Amino acid sequence: MSSFVKNELNSKNGMISTYLLIGGVVIALMMVFGILMLLAQGGVLDLSPAAFYQFLTIHGTGMVGAAAFAAAGVMWYFLRQHVTLSEKIFKVNMVLFLIGVLMVIVGVFSFEYASAWTFLYPLPALSANAWGTVGALLYLFGMLILGVGFLLLYIDTGRAIIKKFGSLGKGLGWDVISGKKAEKDAPSPTVVASTMVTIVNVTALTAGATVLIMNIINVINPAFTFDPLLAKNLTYAFGHIFANSIIYMGVIVVYELLSKYTGRPWKSNRIFLIAWTMSTTFTLLIYTHHMLMDSVMPKWMLIMGQALSYANGLPVLVITAYGALMIVYKSGIKWDMASGLAFLSMFGWTVGVVPAIIDATIVVNHVMHNTKWVPGHFHMYMGLGAVVMLFSFMYYLAKVDSNLKTNGLDKFAFFAYTLAMIAVSVQFLVSGALSTPRRWATHFPEWMGPALFGGIAGILLVIATTIFIVHFVRYMRERGTGFGELEQKDVA
């Protein structure tokens, strides 16, 4: 039987629960903005172009930010069982996150800022009077404050890992890979994943802070200019890496939960460690597949972007997906909401990465990248992969830290969410195959059908998500009434 020490769940879970609740509520609200945009593109909602692009900006920024915030809470929960983390930094990150979110919201809705999450230079300063200086500064400073909070958090995780294991390299198991240490002494999958996320996100957030500060100076003083190509590289190095890190934080749920439910340890063998090291390197470099349409980019970087984007889909994903299948096979696992959602997330991750690999092919990218094919991949990868991992952890926490039981409504939400998220993702992919451009506020009649279908499916998606969140709110009211362990009947 796999069990937990009863005092594993302690007062710190209140802060973790707050992370998850804030992240979950913001994700649900961002879904609403997504539905409104799809209904407008489907021709059944009269939405002005200015409002559409404000919705687009808040949807992309808020969805990634909220998912990353909740995923950081998940990573902190499990990593703290291996290293000593700072509660103060954890709280500071939450405060800075809320301040940054408030500034972004005010900038977007009160001052009509609408550059999309990409804030590509020189758009924040040159908007053709669509928004003014105040709106741009509120958004850019809000993003910078958000980034500082996350950066402090990952610096702290890096400090804790180095203090415990000696270096970040050892946190990735390089001494095991080199044969200096036996596999049985390898760091746990949680430590390996957290080390990888620490490395890539410190890099990403540093790049993001750099380009945000340069944009802020340019908005205040237009005489200050910088290379637009450098700005685009820094922006996508930040955005692509940071967004990808969400699933690498979330996958810790899969490692931990499936191991606990099956009573089978998820081992960090040499192949596993090599895969994570490869993914660490690739994740830092593959943002260049967003630059394939920029002919001024060095050719070697574009070729690297295509080749490594192909390669990045293999190491961790294949090993994790295969590992999930093997650890469950003939284990006698009793499926519930937490274990079911964890397993579902592997399907979403595996399927969602396929359209991304296709889009990373240069000849395809030139035709498809500015179409809805890209949000199709991203919605499946995030909505059916990373976000499902977060919901899985919510149900797990409610199960082991309270006497709250799931019911038929929760099971309905499971299937409703799965079908609705697949429908939303597929309509984007179909639209992309029809060459429907992304980020367009209005559609020709020929493009409207899939968008309308996606908007309707999105309504079901929000209903299912709301049921997940309501269950978690009920848990927060009863938190601490459980025993901190799975019942014997739930494991093999």
C-alpha cells in the first residue's frame, strides 16, 4: 500500500490552496473571454475590434499567467518534501502576482491597451492612438512585477536544490549519468523536473524582464530605440519557454500521483535523467520556431529551431507517457477524479504536441503559422494537458486533506471537460487547415462555422471547469478534516 505520513499535509497547504484557487478562477474567467471572441468570429456576437483585441490580450496573458501561478504552487508542494524552501518568497510571489494582475487588468480595460501578450516592440509605444502611454505602462510594469515575483520563486528553488544536492547539474542527475553515483541514489523525478524548470525559467524571465524594461523606456522616451529583431527574440524566448514550463511543473503531479495510487515508485533511471537534460537544453532553444517566417534571422538558427522542435517532443514526453502506461499496467489501480485526470493529461500532452511538431516544419510553418492552427495546438497542449494536471492535483488535495467526496456531477464534469476541450482544439485546427488567420477580430462567412462551434463547446467547457472549482472551494472550507493518506481500497 502507498500511503502518506499524516503530518505531510500541514498549515502550508492553506497558501498552496490559495495558489490553486486563484489560478483556477482566473483560468475559468479567461475561458469566458475566449468564448466571447469565438462567438464574435462566428458572427453571432457584435464585438468591436477594439474590445476583441483587449479580450485577446487579457485572454492570452491571463491564461498563461494563471496556469503558471497554479503550477508553481504544485511544484512547491512536492519539492518542499525534498528541499527546504522559503515560505516568505512563496508569499511574496503571490502578492506580486496579484499586484501585477491588477495593473494588467486596469491597463487593458480602463486604458484600452491591446497589444496581445506578445507586446512586440515598437507596438506598445506606436499604437496609432488605439491606446495611450498610461495603458502601455500599466501593462508593461504589471508584467514586469509578475515576472519579478516568479523570478524570486525560481531563484529560491535553485538555491534550495543547490544547497541539498551541491549543484543544479546534480539536481538533474548528471553525476548518475556520468556513472559517479548509482541509479538508486538519483534525485527523485520531482527534483529533476523542478531543477529543469528552475534553469529554463530563470533564463526566460531574465529575457522577459530585459525586453519589458527596454519597452518601458521606449514608451517613456521614444528617442530610445533598439533592434526589433533582438526584441522579438527576447520576447519569444521569454513567452515560449515560460509557457512550456507550465507542463513541466504540472507533470510532477503525474509522477507523484500515479506512483502513490499504484504503489509503484517512479524511478529516476539513467535514461530518464538523460531525457530531462536533453529537454532542458532543447526548451531553451526551440523558441526559434516562432521566427521561421523572419527571413532576416540567421539560417542556422531557423534550422536549429526546426530540428530541435522535432527532437523536443521525444525525450521527456515519450518517456513520461510510456512510464505512465507501464506504471498503471496491471497495477489494480482504482480510478477516481485525481488519478483519472492525471492520466488524461498525458493523452492531452501527447496529442497536443503533434500539431506543434508539424508547424515547426519550415515549409509548413510559412503557410500555417499565422493561422488558427497554432492556437489549436496550444489549446490542446495546455487545456487538455497542463491545466488538467492542475485539476488533478486539486482533486487529490481535496481527497487526502478532507472528508469531501466526489459525486456524479464531478464525473459529468470530467467527461464534459474532455469532450469540450477536444472540440475547442479541433475547431482551431480545422480553421487552420482552412487557412483562417489567427488574431483577426472579424471573419469571412466561410470561416465562421468552426468558430461558432468552438464558442458553443466553450460554454460546456466553462460549466465543467466551474464544477471542478466549486469542488475545490468546498474542500477549502473543510480543509484539514482528512487523514493525509489514501485509503487502502484506492491502491493496489
